[in-house]
Amino acid sequence: MAQSISIDEAVTRAKSGDAEAQYALSSVLHQRGEWGESMQWLRRAAAQALIPAQLTLAILLMDGRRCPRDLQQAMTLLQPLAATETQANLLLGELHGFAALGVGDRETGLRHLCAAARRGDAGALRQLAMLGACHRRWDLVRPLLEAAARRGDATAADALAGAHADGTGAGGIGRAEAIGASAAPAIDWPSVEHALPVLAADLPLPAALTLSQAPLIRRLPGLIHPLVLDTIVHVAAPRVRRSQIVDARTGEVRADPMRNSSHVTLGPREHDHVLEALERCIAGICGTPVLNGEFVQILRYRVGEEFRPHVDYFNDGGAGTARSLADGGQRVQTALLYLNDGYGGGGTCFPRLDLTVEPRRGDLLHFHNVSTDGRGHRDSLHAGMPVTAGEKWLLSQWIRSERYPPRVTW
């Protein structure tokens, strides 16, 4: 929140009506864990139109942290600030564009993201570029990535370097000679704004290849462009930690020798418009609401690492199973997106079906975990085979039979 001042000074000035002091006092009380009184002073400062206080209050109202969630009040606070404040546009982009927040107006969300990008926000520029890559709008991608990289976005710079190295995408960003040009191309903002309905639309789906009927297993080749996949890996790489599982008997989270990979779960704090587009895409493939999906995981498998044969549905019996089923129902479907190539081994094996899917970057593997009667399908048993060279990166998402509560209560 605000810069720290002494509590006595903050109290004296705050009681006299000084909005800056009210905001500072709110910060001091927040740090001391006195949430109720902190919120009172924060609301007073926001009522005096102190912009940092308005933005902070809007964030708390959106997140439902230390106060009840109130999205309408957050929107009321943010709308007048959109003309001048980058962060207000970023927050309005989330409010309108993220399914978990309930508005469901993705195009309006992207218009606010575009407004933040026009004010030079590097993350907004990169997100628009990646959405352009998802929809193969190469005329937009390179200028947006160049601008993001020049503003210090390391992920955007990494994407440019990768595109330069492998010549990604004919006719636009992908040509190495274009990427290597010294002059940064100007952003055609009218073209970006004209393209927003396209960028807000569902991603185009390739024809699916059915590998099994019971359980249904399908492969969608080349679903996501490598440029987007590389940025996902770049963001996730510093965050991955040893993978854990939920113990079916106790409900406790613990390391398991069956799964010796590393992973990171991308929850609300790591969510962005590109991840939102990917989750909408997966929901469309699965034929389920977006809010039925658990938070996506990014997994890294190094040489010798694997996930031994297992099922994704919750087995019957045990306190842990009961708690898991109460938290959004059964895990009925699974989606796996292969993020990279250039490694050995690492296939996805279904031993009961004598089926092994060899990973290819950009492909999505989708399969059902339960039968039509809702019971776990034993033939969905699968394994991540050991990696024999290099590193394997994977995005996974489990789909529940009902809305996944943590999505709307974070």
C-alpha cells in the first residue's frame, strides 16, 4: 500500500481528513493484521478520490481478500480511472475478460488490455502479441513483441529470440531476417483495435484424431503455436517445484515417488488473457464450462523423471476422496498440451489399451476418465514415460463434473 509512516503521525493526520495519511494508516494496520480497521481507513481515502487508495480497494474487492468480494463496486471505482490509469485498465480487463469474475465480456476486456498496452504496459503488449500468435495474426505480433521487449519484458524478449532462431511463422514474425532488423516496427493501433473481436474469439480447432472410443481419447495436432508455448515455459520455469499429490486416505498433500517431476500451478495470481484463451479452448474441446476446470499445471520432466501408471479420477473410499469429490465433483476429463520438443522418451502411455502417444509440440491430448455411468474408467490408466534426454514440458488441466469452487472463491 502506501509508503510507511509512524503510526502516531498517521493517526493524527488521518483523523484530520488527510487522504494520504488515511491511506498510509490503512497500510500500517494492514501490515499489523488489523484488517477491519485497515479497510475503514482505506475506504475513507478512496472516498476522497485518492487514486492509489481507489486502485488498492478495487483489487481487494475483486479478490475478496480481507473483505467481501464486490465486483460491481470495484468496477464503479475503476471506470472513471480508465482514461488516465494503466492499472485501472488492466484490472477492468480482468473484470470483463476472465470467466472466474463472471462478467464474460471478453472483447471489452481486451479493449481495456489494449488501452493499457497503448500506455506502454509491457505485459499488456506481450499478451496482445501472444493472442495474435494464437490466431495467426502475424501482422500484429512482431510490433507488439518488439515494444514489450524494449520496455523490459523478458518473456517477450525471449519470444523474439526464439522466433529469430527457428524462423517461426512464414510471412510475418517468423522470418529470421525480419526479427533481426534493427528498426522496431511501429504499432498500427487502429489495426490492433480492429482485430480485437478476432483476438477475443475462441481459438480455431484442428480436426481431432480419435485414438480410442472407450475411454474416448483424442489428439488435436498443432493446436497452439510454438511461440505461445515457449512463453508459457519461460514464465513457468523459475517457479516449478517438486510435484506433489493428494493422499487418497488422508487428504494430505505430499511428495510421491510415483511422480518425480516438478510443476507449478497457475492460479489467479498468475492468470492472464492468454491463459484465459487456452482454458476457454480446452473447455470447448471438453464440452464443459470453463469454471469446471481446475487451475492449469505446468510440468517439467528431466532425464529419468516420470509419472508411473495412475488414473486421474478419484478412487472410491477414504476421507481424502470424499473431500476431493465435495470440492467440484469427479475429475471426468483430462487435457494435456505438449509444450516443447527436442527431448527423448516422455511418451504418454495407456498400458491397458496398448497405446502410447508420442509427444509433439503444440498437440493437445484429451481423454475421458469416467464411463458413461459416471464411474472411473479403469482403461484410462496412463503414465508419463521416463524422459531419456533433455527436458519435457507439459501443460495439464483436470476437468471436474461440477464447477470447481476455488475458481470463484480465491
